[in-house]
Amino acid sequence: MTQAATPEDATKADEASTAPKRGRVWGADIISLHDLFWASRCIQVVRPGRAGSVHKHGPALYLLLGETQLVHFPLDLALKRLHWASPRLLRMRVVTHDQVDYTEQVEHDAGNARFRRSYRRPVERSDRVWLTAEAQIASRWSEAGSVNTARREIRSMVQRDELDSVVYEGESYDTPHDGNRWFTSALSQWKTPNAVIPELYEYQPGVWVHETSEISPGARLIGPVWVGAGQRIDGDSVVVGPVILPDAEQGIDGVADGASRRIDWDLVRSPHWSLPSLSTGGTWRRFIKRVFDIAFSLCVLVGTLPLFIPIMIAIYAEDGRPFFFAHKRQTLGGREFPCLKFRTMRRDAEKMKEQLATSNAADGPQFFIENDPRVTRVGRFLRRTQLDELPQFLNVLMGHMSVVGPRPSPDNENQYCPAWREARLSVRPGITGLWQVSRTREPQTDFQEWIRYDLEYVQHHSFVGDLRIIAETIRHMIRS
């Protein structure tokens, strides 16, 4: 059972209480997590002694730091400075103030005592950091053996009129001394860790969970909380942030190492997960989505109706009736409905399923075989072209489904993950969805991706996002 943080833990002044006591979080140590934090903002952290590490295409900016330096500073101010002054290199002095807002001293003088009060936060430390958009400057920094050498190298490359200097209030830490304080800031400031660690999903606002972790029904998590890989939180646990639960000590197969994690810079620039936030409870928004579903479905059915007769004839010629297959699935609130498809399997497919159970390639409740012997020749064509799903537009017209949403699932599949079940049953299931256009079909990852993409869709879906998913679905159909 995971040891839960108490409310008293959350109010301790010692920042180390929020940091992992040992091990890693999401496969990364503190320096790797820091660099991933900046990567999620499309900024690559470059450190001396790491020649060849600079990505020349992808990052928007390069942040030049020391070997173990960790920083926070107001990025919006730095971006404005880069835009208006247009320097090749921005030199920033990050001033870290003490956390104490008020100090009081007693002064003695010839037997007299008086109090001196200060309401200014004293400066704790002041460090230099560098920001540039040029990969050449960043590469020169990475090739240097130390920070001092790196500074001399870039000064030789940049003329005085190409350099701009500013001072910002922020935070700068050194890992061996007070690196744990960085976790305190990151817990509240890192809003999109799944931009660079796609195995994460937001279980609740401010609660980021690795897909290999298990959270039992009844467990209470109050953010900000990071749940590492392989953790198990039992139903009677209460986790109150700010707190970080590190990766399980026994190790988890398939968890990427943070230092060697490959960043998809194109995805960071134009992420599929950054759809505008939309409340699922808005009556007006639900009305617009419903009108669109009806209009789109009518157009599709009118345009494809001539295909129904030849498809039905082909199904009958190979395996007789029925033409359609109706499987019980769940929609809003767990209500069951018959999900319609053109029949693509033999009539005895359900009986054969038990015999083929050992060949199941899916890692969750799904049943998937690469070359399923139950599928007919006509069925293979219908599945490859996705024509078998055309009857589902009738489900959309009847209000059972939407054009875009989570994949419709039966009750037995929805029981595998209570949090996932409750989220996906809060919206109508869709003919297509984020999971369908984003999954990789890699071994032992399909169910984890299913959970991740369903939760991302429910939390961030929008009308514009639905249009993007529809366009991506059409692109996949044409390519197949």
C-alpha cells in the first residue's frame, strides 16, 4: 500500500518533503525532469560537456545552463525581450530571493536596545543564464568542458551589439545543494508534462499519473501530486499535495529513461493534446455538438447509401445472413445500446473466441489478433476501408453515439479502470476518436494508450479538436 501524505505533510516548510526521497520519477532524475520541463515549452536545455546533444531543428530556443543548474524565470518577459530587441544572445541574471518576507534584528548600543525591521526579501543568490535561438551558439556551449570555458566561447562568437542583458526575479538552484526546492516550484508550474512524457495522464486536476500505476476506487488524491511509474494506491489511501510518489523500487519494464528520452519537437510545437479546454456540462456546447453530429451523419448516410446494397450482397454471398452485427455497448451514464456494424466475422465467431484466447495480442480487455481467422474475406476489405462502421451513423442519429468521442465499449471492458470508466461515460462514445488516430499498436501498450487518449479527449475536447480528428481519420482512410 502506498503511504499517503497527510494534510500536515502538505504544510511543512521544508521543500524536501515534496520531493521523492529516493529513485526517479517517470524514469527521470531531477536534472532530466528539469530539462523535460523546459522541453515541454519547446526550449532545449544545453549544458557544457555534452557535445552533439543539440537538436538543430525543432526547439524554438536554447537555454544555456551549468552542469547541474536548475532554473525558473518569467519566460513571457524573456520572449518579449527577444522579440523587441532581437539579440542573437540574451544574457539573464536570475535573482533568487529568500523565502522569508519579513526579518527583524535587535541592535544593542550603549545599553540601549532597538529593533530594526525589514520588509524586503533578501537576495539569496544570483546566477547567470543564457537564451538564444541559434543552434550554432548552443552547439559551441555544449562542446565546452566547463561553464567558464563555454562563456568565453560564446563571447567570441557574439558581438557586443548582438548581446542583450536583463535581470529577472526567478529561481536558480544547484542540484547537489538545494535541488529539491525545484520540485516545489515544478509541481505547481508544470501544466503539461504529457507534452514530453506521453505515458502520463491527468487523473484529476493537478494529479499526473503514469499509465503503469494503479489507483483503486475510493482513493483520494488532491493535487498537486505526481504519481511515478508502477505505483499502487489502495482504496483507503489519501494523498494530499504537494507531494511526489517516485517510481516503484522494483523497476518497471518499458519506462523510458529520462536522460535518453527522445523529444518529438513537432508534437511539442503542434500538440494533439493541447485542444482548448471545454466543460462537458455546457448546455449550449452540447447542443452545437449534437446538431453537428446529426448534420454530418445525414450527409454521410445520403452519400454512402448506394454502397449498402452491394455490401449486403457480398456479405450474403460469402456467409449468409445477418447483414448487420449489433453488439451491446455503453453510452452516457452507462446506458446500454446496440452498436451497429456490417458483419465482418463468421456467424460462429463468438464460439471460436474461446479457442483463440491464447493468441490475443492486446494487453487489456480487448481481443485483437493480427490475422484473425474469424474475419471473412469481405470483412477484411470492409475493415481495411472502415466501411463496416457506416451503420454506426444510424446510432448517431438515434442519440447513442457522436461522430467523435471515446471508443464505445461494453460493460466488461469498462470495469478495468474505474477512473477511466467514469470519465469516458461522461460523454457519448464516437465512431472515431483521439485513440483511433493516435495509437501505435505497439506490443503491450494498446490498453495503456487507450486509457491515456480517452482521458485526454474527455478533458480537452472541443469542436475544433473534433474537426481535426475527423480530418486525421479521413487521412488514415485514404492512406490505407
